Amino acid sequence: MFFNKKTDAVKKEYFSQEWMDEWLANIKKSDEYKKKGKDWNSPVVIQFKPLPDRFSDENLLGIYLDLQYGECHDMRYANQEYVDKADVVLSADEKTWIRMIEERIDPIMMLMKGNLKVKKGSLVMLATHRQAAAALLQTCPAYTDAPSSKELKKSLKEPPAVRKEHSKFVSTGRGINFDSFPMQLFEKSKKFGIWNPSDIDLTKDKEHWASFTDEEKTIIIHLSSLFMAGEEAVTLDLLPLIQTISKEGRVEEEIYLTSFLWEEAKHTEFFARFVHEVIAGDPDFESFHKPFYKKLFYQKLPFYLNTLYTDTSPLAQLKASGTYNMIVEGTLAETGYEAYSKMLSEHNMLPGLLEGIKLLKQDESRHIAYGLYLINRILDEHPEHKFTFENHLEELLTDATNIINELFEPYDVVPFGLEKEWFLDYAIKQFQHRMAKIGL
């Protein structure tokens, strides 16, 4: 017997032999898993670290599943032999595994958030089989009535009325708090954000462009098309957030946000100048905007930001800033710009574009810092929104990782050595870092 008997006959126990028998039976009966897992052919070990107290055999490390084309041919306790045999080893503590089972949390999302670790196998491969993993989890026996990821129903504040007059001013009252974090960011923006896109010399870029192959030109146009539309989108959609902060009388934050919008406008100008002077012609940029890219940048970003025109509640502000600062800037843009500048540096090409991206990255780091400040401030005041906000970010992270998949789909080999694994790994690490900063 591998587990100590600590429960009575009525109460069922997770990870017991009875629980595994029930799970295996559920898998065999699941048409959904047969459909979603038909391309999955990788034995998996669910590893426990640390080992639960209930394991009576210290040689056991977890549970082995022999998954083959929509079926599970074997399920048993796993020792080191089965860990070595498995193609995929996923590791977490017992509490995390139970939470995933009871709340039906997407396993790939748990990997991206760092709650679940890949000890063996490829993250890209796992992301490719995301639907199979989710369908497999749905068959897992759950011994609880706990609700799965649904929003908390909390009353929201009425949005403040449009300001018609002023009753007082901060500068003539308490005074501007120059030591506040927003004012520190404003000081940095005045020091490091004063650069002019039209001053960047693109002469060498034109020479390099003329020497590129068609495939090399295509990937640069592809990447540029994503950055161009992304920078324009955030320039267009930032205003409602600034107005919301203004209505709340947070003058230090509004002062900084004036530079925020100005910098986004410069980023839009910079890419427009690069395209006009270097790429020239009339490429079909929008042909590179695939369904998930459109879902995030054409729909969700403007939706959550412009919702603030009619709903300035704390939850609405969290969703707006989370979409903008955590996902669009802090996960996608930061990953894309890091990859772009790394590619340009390693191949010693397009120096004007590289200079602009380096300056742009400095601006974006301040934008992300403010977003984290705003989110932390709201969550400190309204901790009841943490659960709903975390679900919001999880949904958006799915869109972000699918945008990365879309980027690589058209290419068998991506020019300049760009790698999908690197993109996903960097993006997920940035997301995990931001989540830690806001205590989620």
C-alpha cells in the first residue's frame, strides 16, 4: 500500500489508488479527451515536490500516465524508473495539484505563472497540446463543491460625475509630493525620454535593407507591422485612463501620465518614419495581423480602456491597466523589443532601428513601472478584486502566447535565428516577474 490510511471509508482521498482508478475510468469514457488528445503521444509524470506525508514509500515521486493518442494505457505510482521513461515531468506541491483539480485551472496557465514547473519536456510542445491538457484535467476526479474560476460579485462604485468646477487645487493646498513614485517617474521621463525620432539617422538602415533577401525583408516587415499597430493602439486608447486618474484628483499621477502619452505618440512616429524612409513601398502590413493579434489589439485593448469612460470603478481600472501595462507592454512588447534589439545587435544591422528601439525600451520600462504602481495601489485598497483580476490576466496571457504562436506559424525556419522557444520563455518569465510584483 503506497498511502497511509488516514481517512475513513466515507471520505475519498486524492492521489489514492481508488482516486487513480476513478481517473483512468473517466479518461476512457471521455469523448472530449479522445478528440483533443488524439495527437498526444507522450508519457507524463505528475511529480510531487515535496512528497506528501501520505506517501508511505519514499521511492515514489508521483503518478505516471501513459498517454497515447487520446487514450491512457497505464496509470500508476511513479518511481525514478518511470520518471526516466516519461517524456514530460511536471512538478508542483500537493496543494497546487489539488487546487488545479478542484478549480479546473488550465495547466498551461499554471506553467506560465510559475506555479507548475517543467522538469522534463518542452514548454512549446506543451503549449501546442494545451487543449488536450485541459481536457485531461476535466476528467480528473474532484472531491469538492468549490466553484471554478468565477468572478466575485461585489458592488462597484458609481463613476464620478464629469467635473464642472474646481473646489481646490493640490499645488496651492497640500502641495505637490515630489517624493511620490509618479513624480520620480516624471523626473526620469524628463531626463531620459527627451529624444526625437526625426533625429535618428537611418542612412545605414537603407543600405542594409537593400542587401536583405526577400525572406529577411518579410520577417522585418512582419515584426514591424506588429509594433506599428501596437504603438498606435496604445496611443489611441490611453486617454480614458488619464481622464480617470484626473477625475480622482491624483495630480502627481496625472502629471506623469502626460509624458506617458507623449512617449507613446513618439513611438508611433518612430516606426512610421522607419517604414517611410527604409522599407518604403507599400507592404500589406495588416496581412500579418492574425486572429489572436486582432482579438487583443483591435478588440480587448480598446474595450477595457474605453470602458473607463462610463465605469471608473477600481475593478474597471484594474482590467484596463492589466490589459495595457501587464500584457500589452509588460509581456508582449517587452518580449518583442528585447528579441528585436538582440537580433539587430547580433547581426550588426539596421543601426537606426536599433537606436530607436533602445530609447523606446527605456520609455516602456517607466510605463510598466507606473502600471504596477497603479495596480498595487488599487489592490491594496480593494483586495476583494484579486481573484477576478487574476482570472482576467490569465485569459489575456492566453491571447498573448497565441500571438507568439501566430508570429512563427508562417515560417519553417525564421530568418536571423529567431526562436519560438526563446520568445515563449522570455514572455512567461516577464509575466511571472510582474505577477510577483503585484503579489499574485
